[in-house]
Amino acid sequence: MFSLLLLYFSIVFLNSFCSCRLNSRFHHLSINENESSPRLLSSFNLPNSIKSYQLVSSNSQLYKYFSIENQTHLYALQPLDREYFCAEQLCSCVTSCSIQLKILSQPQHQIIFVNLTINDLNDNRHTFRLNEIQIRIPENTNIHHRQCYRIPTVEDKDLPETNQIVYEIIGNGSDKFEIEQTIGNDLCLRIRHQPLDREEQDRYDQLWLIATDRDQQQTKMKVIIQVLDINDNSPTFTTNLTKVQFNETFTGELVCVRAYDPDEGNNGRVIYSFDHFDEKLNEFLNLNNETGCITVIQPLLLTSIDLIPFLQLNNHLLLTIRAQDCGSRMSSTLPVYHPVELIIEDVNDHKPMIQVRQIISSIDIIKNNSQIHITENSIGLLAMVTVEDIDQGIYGQVQLTLMIQTSNKKHQKAFQLKPTSMKHYKIELISPLDHEIEPSLALFLDAIDGGGEHTRFIVNIIIDDLNDMKPHFEHEFYHFITNIQSSTTTFNSILVGQVHATDPDSSTDSLIYSLNSNLFHIDPQTGQISLISPLSPNMTDQTLTFNVTVSDGQFTGQTHVTISIEGLNHRPEFDRTEYYFQIDENIPIRTIVGQVIGKDKDSPGTRRGELTYSLRSVTPYSEFFFHASHTGQVLVTRIPDAEQQYIHQFIITVKDHGTPPLSSDAKLTIKVNDLNEYCPHLVNFSSEPYIFISRQRYLKKSSVEKFSYRLYAFDKDISDQNNITFTLLPSRYSSKFHLNSNGFLTLEENLQDNPSIIELDYTLTDSFVPEPCIKQDKLIILIGDTTLDRDRLVNDYERQVETSQHHRLMTQKLANNKRKRQETIIVFLTFSLSTIVIFIGIFSLLFLICCRKQKKRNRQRSITTKSSSLINPSLLDDSKQQSPHSFITDCNGKSSLLPTLR
């Protein structure tokens, strides 16, 4: 194929060359770059006289590309690259690449000029110098000015006529831009239809500039468009009106308003300030110009004088906040305004105030906890009360109540609180007070506002006393006793007794006592009654009665006084100086231990002849166990225990009721006899429950030491603690040991050599008479060489005991199971027999009922037959002829013959 092409081009070239004049010196040729080689460029028809041609050139590099073959053919030795020739300056490259070749003819030495033009082909790929380009465009750029943003074009070594490039922009947001190519082949980026808005989209980073040549080869470059901000937006508040409710005592950050400006940087930075703000409010409020937060720096008290002029509706404060961005002053943005309504809630921070004015004596303002004197039995207006609360609204509404602190129901209803206006009240005394009931009371005025704040005002009422009550004695009757002997032997104004009277009226200074008697005198101030002169002996055991009067100067009171005159009083005596009783322990309470007898010469019918007895313990705690009655009997008050205390000692006293009373003492000893309540038991003073005998120590033939062991016993009975007897009972090993009565255990002869366990039975017997207590027990003796033998023997013995106990428990369990089975059988038999008896009883009852019903039917049938025979006698005759016997049916339905009664 290549040879055919070469032949074709050669023929064309020769024809064209031959058509020229042979004597022409200038020739023009053209060839496309990068065609295959070798390539025949031209051939010359030379005269016969010319032998050959020779290529001559000033540039030696051309010899590498061109050659004359066969004397008449011009060949291109290798592909011709126009871009390379232009770069190496082998040709002129203003528009196209032209090379002038010089051919020298031999032997004429004639120069032929061949102008070769290398035609440009699109054999180079176009590229952008950068992979990415960033363009900054201010928002709101005027699209009518068609502002151009330069973009670098692609680079291509081919001629522009050869490679025509078409540019387009694609990607997200490409519809907002267009690419134009200027006359000088520069690229220009323009905004299409409407200005850019940074607030809508501030960056276009998904755009690509595509360059396509005529062969549809493409290259691309990323285009990033950054939209620059301008101050084209005013701030905008997020709400139209801000209402904030807070209490008047609040301090701190109250509320934050927010204005939004979508611009960037200072264009979007918002500064806040109060609009038309009075300087006095700076003491209360502060606005942060950066955050828009309003802070309460001082409580907005509704009662503040500086705040009241700015309030609307008593508790509303209206503010206006101005928001302005920080953009250039030349910008067209305007500030915006936002109203803020502060609703200040009243806090119940003031307590009600109570003012009381006294009216009865004079119109005076009284203080809290002060006193008002009121004369008893008076009524009328007591005081005027004013109540105020400077809080607003419901917190300023006060309710006043009156509470009376008194223990008397009459005084509880004596006062009344009445309102006279919204803030004024009056206290009236509607019933008289009584000093004798209580001398004072308190009025509590409680003021409570709508928020629960409470104020209490206390008025202490002092009830001044009037002398309106009679004095009275403490007792309606007084009884005094005097002795005839004392009045005659040691007479010196003997005091008989004293009466006492009281007057409920505190205004009474003193009471005056008086009586009418020739024998007695009363002190008018103290009420003490004394003898005027000694009494006559013949007045012994007589009784005198008279009246005593008391007076407070206006009213009088009276009481009856009885004076008994006693004769000579003799001292009572015991029939002996010491008493001794014995009782058994554990006797019940109120058991009579014995009786002591006191004698008095005075008559038993008189007071000086009446005797009483008392016990005073000598031994500790004895007073809790015994008591002496008025008859002299000594009784048990707590169960005695000889083990705790077996001797009780007392001093017993007998006393009369004379004036003055006389008494005598005697000794009393009570012994508590011990009973055999407890049995003796062995006391082990060591921690080992067993007795260990070492064979090496005691059982060797050469050993001279004899084994002995002391047993100790104890009995809780007090009489048997030291009288306990040990006795060794006969057994297999009893002959080898000896146990004396005091508890000494000795080994009499040698035992077996092997380690073993020995059980010795013994008894403990106390010495109680007549029924001693005998207790039997075992001694466990271990015989071995070392402690290992002892431990092994202990384990063996305990295992035997455990086995024995287990066997005993199993035996007991089997016995219990057997007893339970027997009980179950008995219950079953009892239930079965009971069921059979009940069944027989029910059956018998039914049988009797059936028989009674059958007898009743037979009786009715007999009566019916008789009545029919009376109507038709022939029936009776026929029946008699046909049936000389009567039939009766029993309960089973069987019939039997009965003789006919004639």
C-alpha cells in the first residue's frame, strides 16, 4: 500500500515538473507536515548534457531531511514537523513554514530554487496553563455594563486557522455566566441575566471551562467564582415584639433580642442600642451592644420614685432597641427598630403595716407588744386600726383578722373587729371583762396580703381589778386538835391551827380575820388560832365549834371551825423487843409471815389509841419483799429467794395518832429457808471435756508417780454448795479407779497397754434433808501416749456419740411414723364407722317415713270403703261374702290377710 502511494505521488510530481519549461530556475512545492517518509517531493527532466543535481544549502541540518536520489528525484527523508522547524528556526513561521532549497546542476553549475511550504495540521493538543482559576465578582454587579472578567485561553502550537477553539462553561450555576471571545481571541467571563446575590450563594466551585477544537478534542479548567459581599442588606429582627414578664426583684440577664444581617464581616455585624432612652434608666438597665442582651443591674421596684414616671399601666415599661450594621457609611442600609415591652410583676416584698390607736383613755398611737389597761366591767370602743401595704395589685390587698389569746370562753367573745373602710377597722369591747377570771389577755391582729405575707400586731390587755368579789375561805369546815396536857403544863399562847381566806380581787390590800370565843384568839392578819388561857381538865375529849369571819373592807366571808380537845397521850409499846420469823423460799405474794403486836394504854376508841405499823429495812433491798399492815401482820410483797438473800432484818415501828403522836421500835428478823430446787452438777475448770491419762507418765512399770484427778461440783441451793458427795457406780473399770466422796479420782492398778476410751458412771448427791437430789453422769477417760492419740480418741468418741444420737433419732423417727400410721388408720376406721352409722340412720329414717305414709294411705282407703258401704249396703254385703278376710299392704308392697272384725 505504501509503495502504491509513493508511486502515485511520483507520477503526479513528474507530470507537473515536465509541463514546466526546462530552463526554469524557480519551483514551488507544498507538503503536509508529519507525512510518512521517504517521500518523493519532485523530479526534474534534465537535458542529456547534464549528468546530475546536488542539494546545496546554508543550513546543514536540512541534509537530514532532504535528499536527491537517482540524480533527478527530490526526497523527504523523514516526516516534517512544522512546529519543530519553527522552533529550530529552520523556516519562516509567520503564517506558514516555508523552506527554500537550492539545487545545483552538474556540470552546468546552474542553481535551481525550490520553495517548499510545510502545511500545518492539527497534530498538537491544546492545554490550559492552569488547572484552576479563581475569579472574584462583587454581588449586585451591574449587568448592563457587561463587565468582562479575563480568563486565559488555551495554548496550542498549531496555527489558529488550523485549530479553531470553541469555549463553553458548564457545571452547577453555569446558567448565570457566559463566555465570550473578543476580537483579539481573549476570553471574557460575563454575568448573563441578573446580578449575583451573595446571600443566596456566595461561591460557585463546581464550574468547568471546556475548550473544544475542530477535531472535537477537549480540555478543561476548573473555574471558582467567589461572590464578594457588599452592604446591601439591613438588619432584620427575628420577632416583631418582645414581651418579657419578670418580678420586680429580679437582677441579671433579662432577655436577648436578635437581629440578623446576611452580609459578611462588618457589613453583617450588628450593633444594638436603645433609641430615645432616658439617662435615668441607665441606673436600672444595661444593653450589650454586641449581643443585644438586656441586663437588669438594679431591681425595677414598682415603688421606686425614679422608675414610676416611665411606667405605663403601673407596671409596663416600653423600650425601643435600634439595630445598625457596621458597614460603610456610604452604604444605603438603614437601621431597624424593635419594641420591647417589659411587664414588671409585683413581688410581695412588703409586709402589711398595722397602726393601732387607743380610744378609751385617749387617742394615742400604741406600739407593738404594748399594754392597754382596761377596767373590768367596762364596754365600748377600744381602738382604731389602720392597715396599709404599698405593694400593688393583689399583693396590696390586705385581710385583717383578730385572734384573742385567752383560756376563758367569756373573754373569747368579748371583743369584736369591724371594718369601717377599706383600710380602717375598729376594735369594740362588747361584753365586760372579769379580772378574777384572768388578769390579762392578748389580742393578736394578723394582717395577710394577697401574696401570703403576714404581719402580727400584739396588744396586751391588762384588766384592772375592782373590789367586786367576796373573800372566801379555802375550806368550808376546819378541824383542829389540841392536847389538854400541853395546854396546862407548857402554856404560852399555844397555836391550835390556822385558817386561810383569799379574795379574787387583787385590789384588796389585806383581809381581816375575827371570831367570837372566850377560849380562843385569832390573829386578824394571819388567821392563826391560839388559846387565850389553859383548858380545864374536865374538857378532855370534848369538841368546840365556832365561826370565823374574814372581811376585805366591803364584803365578808365565813367558815366553821371545830376543835377537838384530847387527853393525856401514852406511848405505845411492843409485847417484845425482837421478833424472829421463818418462811420457805418461793412462797406466794401476800402470804402472812407473822404478826407483831403493839399495846397502848389509851382507849382504842380515841385517835391516840389508834396504832399503825411501819417497816424500815436494815439489810439492803429488804423493803421490796415485805410490808407491815395496819393490824401488825407482816406480808410478802415479792417472792423471796434464799439463794439471793436468806436473812432480812428490819426496824418495826408502832405509832399512835395522838397529839403529838408517839411511837416505839422493835427488831424484826425474817429468815428465808432454802428448798432443794437445784441438783448438783459437775464443774469443769479446764477447756477439755475429757480426762487424758498419759501411759508414759503414769502407766509404766518404772513410774513412781500415781495418777490423781480432782472433780469439782456445784449446787445453786445455798445450803448444799459445800455438801456434795461423789459416788462411783459399778462398771467394767470401776475396780481399777477409786472416787472418794470429795471428788478425788485415783488409778488403783495398771490398765491395758493399747490406747482406749473408758466411761465411768458416777453420781452427785447433795445433803438436803429429807429428799436429796441425785444426779448421774459419765466421766470420759482417754488413755494414750501423745496428744495425737488423744485427738484420735476424741474423734472416735465423738463419732460414736454422733452415731448413737443418729440411731436414736432414727428410732424415734420410726416410732413417730408408726404412731402416725396408727393414728391415720384409727381416723380412717372412725370415719368409716361414722359414715356407716349415718347411712343406717338415714335409711331407718326413710323406712319409718315410708311406713307412716303407707299406714296413712291404708287408713284413708278404709275410711273411703266404709263411707261407700253406707251409701250402698249391698257393696258391703258382697264384700263380706266374697272376701271374708281383709288385706293389708306393708311398706314393701306385699299384701297380707287380716281376719275380719265381726
